[in-house]
Amino acid sequence: MNNKKDTAADSSLSFDQRLETLLTKKRVIKFELWLALLLAVIGAGLINIYALMAIKGAEKDASPIERAIHGAARGIEIAKHLATDAINNYNPRLARGQRFKGEAGWTLPKGAAPAGMAVVLSRYDGDEKRGLVEFVDLDTGALIHSWRPDVDAINALSKTPERISHLKRDYGLRRYIETDPFVLSDGSLLYHGMGSPLVRIDACSRVIWTLDGDFHHSIEPDANGDFWTVESFHPPTIPFVDSEFDDDAIAKISPDGHALYRKSAAQILIDAGLQHVVYSHDEYDPDPIHLNDVQPVLEDGPYWKRGDLFLSLRNPSMILLYRPSTNAVVWSRQGPWLMQHDVDIVSDHEIAVFNNNTAATPKGGKTIGSNNIVVYDFATEGTREPFAAGFLQNHIRTETNGLFRFLPDGSVMVEEHDYGRLLALGPDGAVRWSFVNRAPKDGRVYHLGWSGAVSAERAAEIRNALAQTGCGE
């Protein structure tokens, strides 16, 4: 009877009045604090379990469910990053800080560089959205030749597992930069993508061979015409480490793409009684070595022998002289360089080191003042910094990567990788010439990829080979 009265009463009300009655009607379910707390605890527990399973899913022994949860979590994270990058027009090859306002391309006064020399310029083109390699005449700044490999097609040839190097995701055309490219006498090019297979292409950018592996950093020719580079072993080959350990190794590769010799840098240290460099840390360090240069000795000297190798170990700030023929560390030194890249032999008793002078801080790497070049004299056991004032004056301060070459006229060529600048300084520290990798249309500065100076004699040989390629350039 009451229900009929309520229905009749409700029908006489306007829509607004009925809505107000509905929204203010006394709650049927009584609020219970204990129930809310219980639901909160259960929710927090489920979130923690999900997070733990997502983390566990990245490990080798993860269950299928854990791997699925990890994949879902990574998918959300990647989607977020992609959306943010698209909104901000971000490119991972953008130079840090966007310095050098008003500078773009080559600034090369006539006679500023040694006659007949050339540069193998590896750079990311911000307009084309890809890496490329250019052979540039240092007399005029003219582009003689360029290599534009089909990156995605080359990646498709690889059988490298994604857990070692995810080529499709991390080394596609829009992200790849040909690193430390070496031009052979026939105009072919040897390079890698800093963590990808080693590749040799001909002058027309057609594949000659590829070698699967996790290759990175320097590529240097030895006295026999073979090449030394850096490779990481997967899984690691030394004891007491996990699967995430960066087991960097020296690798000798023939011109036709065969691996002739491989040796773990960590094992070299252990064999030499220097295991503290690998293992002695307050907390476990998966990257205690970070091998970034292998420099072959081309001829005998008073302090080394032909076939020896100078190795640059970034994270312990160590340079060592290794003799593969006897598996012996002949000499080693830590500092005064900090987080260095690139060691070169400059006389029969001296080496020079590109000192990044970078400190590891809570906010990442921070250059102390500027980079510099440290020359070490084996005869006196002393050091000098011949271009220190010029580096400081010109604000050369790449936190990572970086390289140099002493040129015949007494100047030095320096690549400031992180900031997209290549320049030469005279003995007085003044800039002789420079290149800033600014994209003309895009307007922003992009990374360089370990560019190299080519002597006049080799440049003439390469020019002649390139002139006969018939590639249409």
C-alpha cells in the first residue's frame, strides 16, 4: 500500500524534483571504515605483487606469467615514452644542450687544414632522419662521396637474438648512426651501430658482409690489414657475475669478415692479477670496465712491440698495454685521465689520451671544466696537456664518447660527439676550422658518430677508387 502511495507521489513531482530525491535518498549500504581499509590493503598488495612479477619477468628464469606481466608493463612504459617523444618532437640523436647558436655546417677558411687531407664524417641527418657517412675534402669542404646503407635490410640479415641486440627497435633507420666508419682502399666502408653487428658495404652502399655480434666503440686497422674492435660476450664468460654483466672483449676481424681472435677484457685483468678492477666494489657493478678503444701497435719501439694493443677502460679510468702473444699486461695506469676515450700512439715513447675529465655524479656524468688531451711519456713517466687552454677556451666538454687526431700541421682534430661539433685547434688553441651538425630545415643540432681524419696519401687513393665506382655521385 505504501509503495502505491510513493509511486503516486513521485509521479506528481517534476523531473528535477525526482532527480534531487534520487540523489539525496538515504544510502542503502552503510559506510564501514574497516571495509575501506581492507580493500585498500588488498589493492596495495595486488599492486606490489604485479610490480614484483613485472621486475622478475625480465630475468632469465622467469615464468611465462611473469614474462607476460613484464611485457605488458614495458609496453605501457614504451607507449608513454613514444607519446611524449612525439609531442615534443624528440629524437634520440639530438645533441645535448643545442649549443653553437648561429653556427651550421662547415666553417673552413682556405688553407686552414693540411693540404690534400679528407674527413670521414659520420653524422645523423636531422632532415633525412637517418645516419650517413660522408667523405669530405678538407681543402675546399666539398662533398666527394656519401654512403647511405639500407639499415633495415641489413638488420634483416642478422640472426642476433633480441635479448642481445634489439635491432628492429633500437637500431632501425631513424635511430642508427654508422659508428667509427673506416674507409678501405677500394672505397668500401666498415662500421657498426654501437651495439650491433659489424658491417662492410661497398662504395655504392651494397652489402659485402655482416658479422653478427654486439660490436661497439672503436674500429682500428693493425699492421697486417686486420681490424681490432670491441665486442660484448653474451652470456658473460667470467665467474661471479649475472647475465646482465657487460663482458666487453677485444676482437680481431679479417677484412673478409671472419673473427680471428676474441678475448674478454675482464679475463685479461684477472689473468694479470688485476681482478680488483673487475670485482672490488661496495656494490655489485655490472659495468666495471667499459672497454672503448683498442689501439694496435704497428711497429716495435723501446716500450712496446708490434702486435701489442693499447686498451682504454673507461670506468676505472685505466689505460693498459696488452700483449696477446703472451697474454700479458705489459703496463697499466689509472689517471690522471677521467672516464677517457681514445688512446693513440704519437711517438716511439709517447701515447695521447682523450680525457673526458668526467665525474660520475648523482645526476649523471659531469665534465670538470673541459675535456683535454693528456700525453704520457714512457721515458719520463710524466704527462703534459698541450691543448688544455684551447679546450677550455672553446668549451669542448663532451661527457661521453669523443676522439681526437693530431694533424701534420701541428693542429688537432676533435670530435665533440655529444654536442654535434667537429673542430680543429691550432697549437695556440685557436679554432682553425669547424663543422656543426645542424640540420638546415629542422634547425637543430644532431650527434656525430666518431669521424676520422684521412692523410693526404690515403685520401688520394680513396678518391681514385671512388671515382671509378659508377654509383652516380
